[in-house]
Amino acid sequence: MLSQLRHLVRSTDGPTAVEYAILIGLICLVSIAGVKTVANQTGATFTSAGGVLGNSTHQSDK
């Protein structure tokens, strides 16, 4: 029993797995934030372009 406990304390598999899980979590958070930022900017660009096109068609009707 004591030898198993020593092996568990000396083992590096557990901390490595935790480190990888934290790293993957951080990568996911950064990726989500990046995609959200790009989506917001893209939406604003299309809204602006739609407004310009809408104004130009209303002016040509006059």
C-alpha cells in the first residue's frame, strides 16, 4: 500500500493531464473570444453596407 502511494506521488501523468486540460480550456476561451469579435465586426460591416445601399436606392427613386 505504501509503495503504491509513493508511486502515485512520484507519477507525473496526473499533473500533465491537468496541465493539458487547462491549456485546452484557455485555447477554447481565446478562440471563442476571437470568433465573437470577428462576428461582431462582420455584422457591423454588413449593417453599414446595407444602410449605404438602402440610402442609395431611396435617393435614386426621387
